[in-house]
Amino acid sequence: MTTPSGPGGMGTGTFQPGAGAEGSRPMVTVASYPDYASAQRAVDHLSDSKFPVEHTQIVGTGLMLVEHVTGRMTTGKAALAGAATGAWFGLFIGLLFGLFAEANWLVVVLTGIVIGAIWGAIFGAIAQAATRGMRDFTSLSSLQAKEYAVNVMAEHTEQARQLLTQLNWQASGAR
């Protein structure tokens, strides 16, 4: 559901989230959307309609951090994750040393991987044990906005509103 701004709505104000590419020139909200995909679709429609989108912003408001807990973190899992990270680092170092080694380069690379995995596992386990039970879980964090506003420079406001009204009309007719 889109909400183009009109008289008394969000589009009557001026928004300046800082000096961007346009400097301190006033930006006006022409529409607001409940999700980023809808705001992106609106700007894409403006672009398809040959609107000068370089004068456009998508601004998320009402920001919140959402952390999705994905599981329990144990010392064993921390050691395993550390081993994987260490193995990647060991691969890098092994390849680097392998370039200059007079011995079999494959042995040098494999040795780097093994040593990296061992040290990574040790440091991963120590780091987890050092937390003493604090934050014994894994998670994924994301920044989400409550609403996304499409802003344009003041001199392009009317053209943008007309094009977005056309988009909203097409979307409601397609249902």
C-alpha cells in the first residue's frame, strides 16, 4: 500500500537529512511507503519515466535494530567457528609462503591450513570461555525502518507526484 503525500500529508514539509550530493537544497517528500521494496519500485518507476532520479532520495524513518536469535553458542561451536576462520587465514598465509617455497608448495599450503585451524580453534574456545556465560547465543542483526519516504528536490516535486500517482493508479487497476 502506497501513500502519496498531498496537502496536509508528509509531502508538505521540507526534509534535509544532511548535505548530500545536492548540498543544502530543499528536498520534499512526495510519497511514503511501508517497506523499502515499495519505495524502490517507486523510484524505479520514476527512472523508467525519464525522471531525473539523481535528485531523489529514499529515507527510512522510525529506525529500529532487530536481532534474530539463531541458536545457542557453546565453547565447542566457538572452537569450530574459530577453526574455520583460522583455516581460511592459514590458507592465505600458506599460499603466500607457497609462492616462495623451494619445497612442495602443496605441503606448505596444507600446513598453513592445519596450523591456522588449530590456532583458530584455540582462540575461539578461549574467547567464548572468557565471556563466562554472557551472550551465549548467535544472532543476525538488521536495521529496519517503520516507513520509507521518497524525497525529491523541490523544483521536481510536481512531476514526481504526477508520475507516482500514475504508478499508484496502475497498481490499483491491476488488482
